[in-house]
Amino acid sequence: MANFTLDKKKEHEALAEQALKGKDYAKAFYHTAQAAKYAYALADKCEGLLKNAYEANATDLVAIADELKKRAQAASDGRTGDARGTGAGGEKCRVERPTVRLDDVAGMQNVKDQIRLRLVEPLKRADEAKKHGLKVGGGILLYGPPGTGKTFIAKAVAGELDLPFYAITSADVFGKYVGESENNIRNLFRDARKNPLSVIFIDELETIFRKRTESIHETTQKVITVILQELDGINDRQNPILLLGATNTPWMIDEAFLRTGRFDVMAYVGLPDADARKKIISNSFKDVSYPIDPDGVNFLVGATDGYSGADLKGVVQKVKQLAFDRNATGYAKALFEEALADSSPSCNAETMAGIEAWEKANDIKR
């Protein structure tokens, strides 16, 4: 029942965004108000911090609905106004609310189980978690070869709980002026803590949390110090943060971040197995209107051991391009064979060896 309510909420939010793009403020108002109704219903079904998060979201949606109602009335009076930044998701905000969930992630069952046990279930069963002395919040480090879906998994965590999602990279952190980088970090965590609960995802972790040496830039040292200070409060019981980080080179990260209370859970996101490859490939063809030879899909699944999810999507794109160029009305196996002949996996032995050496040095078992 809760999943149905969440689906309806997201459906109305999507319809509100679509109506807003067309400047149909009356329709946007209706769907935003409906989304608020379902957000309140979700709050009634939950407890603890998750209940607070849904109530806060519902309050925000009601405020947006009121603004849209005013704009709809103004439009009917001939005063259209500017609706930028007033959408159900807040178009000017850095925050988003992903719609994907953990079940949408192909394979990776061990990773999904770790995330559910560490982050998701303590929120969904807050009273029971409290009886066991478990804290809400904390951090998970997603590590593994490039292109394996670490960012997608992070979004799925936020989507699973319908929480605000903040994604940052080094480009978002390091500013041009003295003190700007440190302020960027403080502002990010300040904005996230305005929500009862939120998800922060830091990509390319090694570029921000790199090992501190004598040769490291002074600005980077200051940024690391500020981040460490902010991370010490991610388990705050009032406004905790679910923290996820991703890296292809975990051995480059400063060990100070890899301890209890920060990134205290390590989850290996590896290359997809045969079942996961089939799901990724099949999903990539969902937007194709022409018939697809199952033998072509099976060939691709069997011949791409060692390919990442991103690699597989690249091969599928080549298949589509070949079919388009030749005005094909069907996807024969020969198209798959030709596309694969011009492709190669992006993950190299050096990266895998580096990951394995780091795991061994830190006694990390997958």
C-alpha cells in the first residue's frame, strides 16, 4: 500500500512539472495539491524521521501549490508572471528527488542488501531500530571499476525513500577565490540539514578526499578539514544525513574518511554478471519500436563478460545507430555482432589490481 501511495505522489509531481513547463498553472496547481495529499498519507504510514521527512515534503508541496494557484489566477486575469523556480521539484535548486529505486538496479544484490540493512530499513522501522540502539544516517562508500552504476545506486537510495538528493563533484566544491571552497561545503551541508532527512552523494571521492601529503595544495587541505568537521554531524538525531560516496580508485582516499561515523561501510560495485547484463541490455532497447532478435541479445550477453553497464549501453547505442543508418525494420543478430566487433571494455587490469590490493591492505572482504 505504501508503494502505491508513493507511486501516486511521484506521478502527480511529474504531471505538475509537465504542466508547469507548458505554463498551465491551474493544472500544475491541481497535481501539486494531489502530490501533497499523498505525501501526508505517506507520513501517516511512517514513523520517526521518515515521517518527519514526508510531513516536511507535504508542507513544501502545499506552499508550492498556493503559489501556483496565485499564478493560475493571475494568468486568468492576463498577468502571467514568471514561474521559474516554482515547480514541484524547485527548478533553481541543486536538489532533486529521484524516481528510481533499488529494484531498478540490475544485479548487485549484495550491495542492495547492504544498503537496505544499513540505511533503508532503520528508517522504515525507526522504533525497532531504536530498541537495538541503531542510529539513522551514516555513510557508505561505493567503490569499484568505472561505469558500473555507482551514481545510479545512490539515486536509487534517495528514490527508495523519496528523499532530497544532493550530488556533488570536485567541480562543485573548489572555487576560484580564497575561502570559496570551504563556504561551498558549509552551504551544501547547511542546505541538506534544512530537511528532516536527505541524501548527499559525493562522486569522484578521491579528487576531494585525497590523501594528505606535504605536496597537497593548501586549499585542498582546508577543504578536507571542513568536510571532516561536517561529517562528524551526519548522525545528528535531529536532521541526519545519508551519505554516499563513489570512487574508482579507493587507495587514493585519505584514511581519515574511512572510519566509523563517516564512510564506515564499504560496498564493492563490480562488473555485471550475465543476468545483470541481460537486464541492462533489455532495458536499453525499451525505446525501440522494431522487433529485436532474441539471439542477438543472448549473443551480446554471452560475449560481454568484463564489460561495465556503461560499456553495454555504448554497444547498444552502436547497434541502434547501425540499424538507423541502414533503414532496418528489425534488429538481426548480425547487427549485434558488428557493433561488438567495434567495441572494447573500459575497465583495465591495472584498476582491478589496485582495488584488490587496497582491499587486502585494509582487510576488506566483498
